[in-house]
Amino acid sequence: MTAKSVDLPHLRSVVLAGHAGAGKTTLGEQLLFKSGAVGRVGKVEDGTSHLDFEPEEQKRRETLSLAVATFETDGTRVTILDTPGYLDFVAEVISGFEAADGAILVTDATGGVEAGLEQAVALGRSTGTAACFFINKCDKENADALRALDALRAVFGNKIAPLQLAIGSAHEFSGYVDLVHRKAYELQGGKEVETAIPAGMADEVARRRDQLLEAAAEADDDVLTKYLEGEDISDHELEVCLRKGVKDSVLAPVLVGSSATGIGLQALLDAIVRYLPSPADEGAAKAADKSGSTIEILPDPNGPLLARVFKTAADPFVGRLTYLRILSGTLHSQGHAWNAGHGGVEERIGQLLLLHGKEQEPIGELHAGEIGAVAKLSVTATGDTLSSKEKPLTLPGLTFPEPTLIMAIEPQTKLDLDKMGPALQRMLEEEPSARVERSDAGEQILRTLGDAQAAVIIERLKRKFGAAILTHTPRVPYRESIRGKANAHGRYKKQTGGHGMFGDVWIEIEPNPGGGVEFAEKVVGGSVPRNFFPGVEKGIRETAAEGVFAGYPLSDFKATLYDGSFHTVDSNELSFKIAASMALKEGILQAKPVLLEPIMTVAIRVPEAYMGEVNRDLNGRRGRVLGMDTLDGMQVINAHVPQSELFTYATELKSITGGRGTFTSVLDRYDEMPAHLADKVVAEHRKDHDADSSSGH
């Protein structure tokens, strides 16, 4: 049976976000079960979760990609988007916020405010997403929901408003007090029942309700006046303020519960329906028409088609699965849609699907406000817009963080070589925050947001596309150069039967900063005939490209041919090319050779508390701090750091800052490398070179 669409006021889309381990997926599973969407509660621990269904997720027992599930509650269709809490997979969280109208920010009652939660709050703010907090795991050992609430208020301010208070803590957690209606609910015989508010909680209830009133009153001037004048505010007035305040992001209510025992889940479902906005509340989307002008498109099923692609899953069997949020209009199964990007492409739409985690349900059409998927689109990728050919529209693309962990990759065997290219292409459709590129040293480079993302990409490449790859630290694209002058002689003579070979050159070598490789000649009296000059230049340029003393390209020098001799029969262009190469190799070693290394300009964003430690670490990386700025409440350290010190910096910066630090880097210049480090690189090259020679290469 095919599912039916639902009108705008009866739709909710909610992203579940927060730090890893807060219990988002378990909460999602419980909501699916409670609403009757699934017949049994899936468990993350035993790999039966409906939301964590990728083999890599089951193996690691953690969410690695965005999962979408739809269920009905109280006449409303709710779509939840479960996101990873692990910081390497932030692209999935960004996609979730792009697709949803509301957010449930999940935090653990046993801990403070962690990096994943801070990141989710920042994303919520930047996308203007209405949010509620859910303090989960109130039944765990060391849980303290009040302490967790105060930590939220300390970090995010007084907009964080308690909606409920936990009754009991840790293994004595038995229910909650609803601060709006001043009623208590406790778990008895597997059901939540209304009970009297525990006697010892009266003062706390009064104090926390006041915090709720103070935050909610900000949403309505009349109610604010009443609050400031000490007048009583009715439950109904408070409800209206809460709905308006959440929708306008004036406040974020805090609920409590436990996804393990089920306490607080019905109240959470009620809060999703009652306080989080429907697509009808969300206002117009801003899109560009074909002339490039910005126009506003309202969420109307009868309006022009406008759909945002927020995720792509690459599947070797189904092909591409494209996840869509319809912002306006109606998309029909077996219909057509227009992708104005990629030069304009008409996409054939096959069977549209509603998603229930790993299960999919066919649906005839998707209306404004709905979220679904379709398989086998030909070019459409994450961040693209689908509209109609008659009225082509585009939305701004999605912005993902720049990947900064860099590793070189190569196929494990000859067999993997053919598979690697196409497999990486397919994989990158699924991972918009990863990149594959060629380095200046000629290696294939995989860039990711961290070790965990890299490991998952490598596992998926093997499992999905049968391509096994190996990784290693990339080669630094060093360069060779000189600091002194030298004159060098190269003479090549070979006698074989008949014609021999003869070339003889004298070359002057000198530094040429920033000038690359320059060749000149000032031969007097025809000691080397003009027709052999190209051979000499070729010998110099080709030898420079291979490197002379460390195996890296030689640059920023000038070589001038000033003398030599020739043989009327045996001399030819090749003889002079070899002679020039010999002269250059000898001369460079006399001209104070140096190794140059790439120096990057780095901008590191960190909370102020970590500044000292980050600066100390930079010193250990031979970094030079240029200055500091403040941006969006973060400190930005600008520095010059050698590239060789940055390959694993993404991982180490995360570890120093508890996941809160990020950085970007661009090439600034090449600088002379300290002699003791350069000697090591040269020694490595000699060792490799000698090994190659002895193995007959």
C-alpha cells in the first residue's frame, strides 16, 4: 500500500543532534516504537537499530550517517533525522539542519556541555532552527538533571528555559514535574501516571517555573509587562508564549527523560507537535530564478516545484539514493524534475519513497513540507535544487567545512587500481566533506575531517565497491635550490664502432630567487655550436625536474653556458644534453645546495580557554604566530607553519581542544629548511636510491 501525503499544519520535521553518546539514536528508536511505526525497539548495542543500519555503524555501535524515519503521532506526521554526534561526521548534521524545521538537542544528564552539543547549537543558530533540549539518561549513575540544566544555562544563556523538572536522580529517577501545568507524572507499572508533586520539591518548582516564565515572557510584550509587574500568568498564556517563543527562537525549552526506561518520551512527542514549527510556520524560501534575481517561494503544495537535495547515499545495488525536502509544489512518482545546475538537466523521477530508517515505503507524491527519497537520478548531487523546466529555480548550495586531515592513498593490488578511481567518485557523492586530489608531489591525496571519517570511507570503499586502498603519510613537495655560485664542467665521450658520442660544456650556476629555472649562454668564438644549445638547455631542465641531491625538483637558479668543445663527427644534441646534466649535478653540490619546504598560512579557530596550549603546540611544530583576532566568540590564531607539520594536525587539534578547534591552511611560500632536518630528508633519499640501485631498478 502506498503512503499518502499530509497537509502542512500536520507535518513536523525534527533533527536529533548533540554530542556522541548522548543517546540520540536510542531516543529515535523509542519514538518510532512508541508511535507504533515499528513493532520492536531496535538496539544500537546489538546491531538491531532501525536508524544505524550501515555495517560500519553496527560494528562501531555509533551513528556515522544521517538516517531519516517517519511516523505518525496524534494526527501529525513527524519525520526525525538522526545525526552522528562524532565531530568527523558534521556534514551529516549540517544536512539534517538544512532539511528540518525543528531540532531536539540531546544531552546526557551525567556530563557537561560537550563539543558536539555546542556545534549543534551553533548550527541551529546559523540556520534559525527552532529547538528544544532533551536531557537524556536521567536514570544513569551520576546523573543530575538539575546540574545539566544549569550547565546549559551557563553556556547558552537564560533563553534556555526548564519545561520539566526530574523527580529523583540516577537509579531513583521516576518521573518529572510539568512546570507549565504544575503537574507531576511518574512511572508506575510500566505507565506514566499523574501523581502529586513531591513535597520537598515545592521551592525548586517555584524557582524553575520563574525561569520558564522569564524566558517565555520575552515572546510577548503584554505577557512580559504582566510578568514584570508580578501579575499571574495563566497556563494558556504561557502555552501561547512558548509556542511563539520556540518558533521565533526566542527561547529553547528543556525536557527531561530516559530513552532507556521510556520516561518523558510521550511528553517529548507532545512538545514536538505542540511547540516545534510546521512547514506552514516557516515562511518563504529564498531562491534564484533563471535571471539570477532572488524570489520568495512560500511552502504551498500548489506552488512552483522547489526541492532541496540534502543527502546522497551511494549504493552499489540501488544506485544513488537521493534524499529530498520539498519546500514548495508537489513532486510526482514517475514524473520529471529540472536541475538548473550542471548546465540544466531534466531528471526522470522514479518511485518516490518515504523513509523509515533502512525500510522504505512507496509514496505517490511528495508535497511541500515533506521529506522523502528517490533512486537513480543521473546527475543530481547533495546541495542541488530540483524545480520545473517551466520555472527553473536554485537555492544556495550547502556549505560544509574544509577537510584538513591529509593522507596519501594507493590501491592495495593491481586489481584494485582499476576499481579505485570510479569507487572514489561514487564515495564522494556520499561524503560531500571529503576530497580527492593530486598533490604537487604527484600522489593521490584523500582529505577528510578526521581519522574516523577516513577509516569509514576506506571500509565502505572495500565493502560497497570492492576497492581496497592503503594510506600513508603524504610526501612533502620539497624543492631543491642553491645559495652560492659555482662553475662546473661536464664532458661526455663514448666510442663505439663507427660514430661515437662527444659533448663538452662549462656552465656557470648562480641563485635566481623566485625565477624558477633560467638558461642563458654567452659562448665566445663558437666553442659550442649554436645547434647544440637546445640540447644543453634540455639537459639542465630535465635534470632539474628530477632533482640533484634529494630527489625533489631543483628551482630558482640560473645556468649559463659559457664554454666547451665539440667534435665535428661525434658531437650531437644528445651528447651535449648528457654533458650538461653531468655539469649541473657536479656544480649544484658546490653551490651551497639547500632544501626548501612549503610554508603554509594557517588560521586556527579555538575557544579562548585553549589558547595557551594551542600556541605551545604550534611552537613544537616550528610554527610562527603572526597575530590573533576574535570572531564569533572564538579566538583566531594566524600563523606560518611548515606543511610537513600539518598532515595530522586535524586530529591533534581536536584532541587538544576537546573537538572544538578547527583550522584552514593555504600555501604561502617556500623557505629554506633547517639543516639538521634537511640532512634527514637527503639521507632518506640516498637510502631509497641505493636500495633501488641494488635491487636492479
